[in-house]
Amino acid sequence: MLDQSLLHERIAEILPEIITIRHQLHRHPELAHGEQASAALVRETLAPLHLRMLPPFLETDVVALMDGREAGSNVTLRADLDALPVPEKTGLAYASQIEGLSHACGHDGHVAMLLGAAMVLDGLRENFHGSVRFVFQPGEEVVAGGRDLVAKGCLDDPSPKAVFALHGWPGVDTGIIASRPGEFMAAADFFEIRVQGKGAHASLPELSVDPILIAARIVEALQAIPSHRISALEPVVMSVCRFHSGYEANVIPDSAVLEGTVRYLNMDTGREVPEHMETVVRGLCDAMGASYDFNYTHRYHPTRNDPRMVAVAKDVVISAFGSDGWKDMAKPSMGSEDFSYYLLKAPGAMFRLGMGKNRPPLHSSFFDFNDEAIPRGIYFLVAMALRVLEEAK
């Protein structure tokens, strides 16, 4: 049986150190696959614990295994290391010291909570059978580092009985754990469309094949794909997020580039989309005398939670914090997560941790992970590991 009072006591003891580490990570954000200092800090923090530190799989990852009293199943807990190319405007004493970068998605908080869970579990090794794997993953943002880390074998020896991850979430009361069975987050594909036209002076547009005009028509036409080429019963979100072309106000350029994402919950639906997109692009370019390059990559798989693991989590939270500590999510998010690749290898689930109702949104220059939520996040990660290992005995 889990001794809740002992667990709360141990978390309270380490909390000042964990918050200090979180602030240190926050001051020094690093982009995907450039997380050398963050990984070094994680390794330094884990060094005194009873862990088997594995050699890096992707250079800036940290993967470590903790063995319990006897052999048994494995539970894997994951946090992400990378920051975003978003300038920070919080004005905090520990604000980012790296111009143009910040932990605007709260990965500093995720790392801090997983370090806290490792510290707490280190003192409880005689209380569980099996092992706990701690994965500090690089490159969650945009590059889907989780896909590559799993492909390199980070989950292979031993294979996990369950995998779990926790993500800070503004708009939910501080410390509330939220999730849902089944579809949790969408797939995300990335595309780039390069329209190659013919440049000319702005006073002689009749001599050009204007790539900006053609690209603008492509942007508009793409919006008809979710509404007219895909069933209305299938959610698809298509967003053009970058449109760049030209170098002078009086010159029609030779080319224009569009970049964006496509998000969906159904993989069969997702496989249809690139063909529909290229049909639109080809038709408009042919009609207006341009050529094109179309690049499309399936980068993030839909994140689907195991219903039984969500039920276990709900019971763990309600047992510790009452029914007010848990929130059932009514619908999935069209955001995406590379934790989906862990869930393709083992049953498990991803959860939201409330940052507060009125906190700035994720990826905002004003976002900061709420330190008040950290104790409950640590508790949840530890309790989930112990619960699943106990049931697997």
C-alpha cells in the first residue's frame, strides 16, 4: 500500500531543490537537439541516485533505469528537454537569458517534476518490484525527437509494462490532473509548397508569372479540402503558417514558399490529404504557367491513451486528492505530441497538469510553468509508477 503521508513528506523535502533546478533550466533554454547544458544538468542531478545511466541514443537525451527490490515489470516516465524560438516577456527574475528563446511550453517544469520523481523513488526502491525508466527526451517540438528515440531502442530493454507523461496545461485549475481514454491528441503532418514563377518589374506584371498571386490562390483553395474533400465527420485542421516571398517592394519575385501543418485524428483520413493538396497545387500552377515543388512529411502520430491506464490514473488521483483533483476531458486536442510513439510501443497515457485558469497560453512569450503545481505532478508520476508495478507483481 502506498503511504501517502510519507510520499507528501518526501516531496516537501526536495521541493526547494526541484524549483531551483526548474528556474535554472528556465534561464538557459535550448532548442531541439541542442540541449547539451540541460542534459548535463539532468545527469548531474541524477548522479547521486541509484540508477543505471544509459549511453545517449540521440546525443542530448538522458535515459536511466532504477531497479527495485526484486526483478519485475518496467514503468517508463518521460519528460521533454527542448525550448522554443519564442522571446520571453515575463520579466521574471529567472527569465530566459538567451535572446529569442524561452521555455514557453513548460518543458522545464516537466524535467523538474521527473527529476523529483526520480529522487523520491530512489528512497523507495525497497518498496517496489521491477524497474522505473526515466526518459529525458530531446526535440519534442517540431522535429518529433520521440519518434527517433523510440526507433533507436530506448524502450527495448526492458520493454515497459506502461508509459506515462505529464504536460503542464493553462486553463485548468492549478494541480488538477486531466485526461481521457482513447483519442487524446491529433497527428501533425508538415508541408512545404514552393511555387516557381517568373519575376519581373512591378510596373510590368504582364511579363511575370506571379508566384505570390498563385500562392495566395493556393492558400485559399487549400481551405476547401477539409470542408469539401474530407467527410464532415472527420476532424481535419489545415493551417498555412508561413508565406514568404520577394526581397523588394517593386520587384515581382521568381518564387514563393508556403509552409504549414495538417492535423487529424484518423490515420486513414490523414493518408488522403497530401494527394488532395497536390491536386490543388498542380491545377493552379498549371493553369497559371508556374511549376512547383511539394514536400509533405508525416511527423506526429495521433496520441491515443489506453483506457485502463487512464482509469488507473483517475483512481490514483481521486484516492490522493479527492474527486476535485481529477478532470475528465470531453474531447481530444488537435495539438500533437511525439509521446504518441511511446504509446505505439506500450500501453500508457498522457495527462495534463493544470497551470491555473488564467495563466498565459502555451507557446506565449508570457507563459511560465506554475511552480505551485510541481508537488502534485511529482506525486502523480511516483504514484502511477508504484501502482502499476504493484499490480504487475
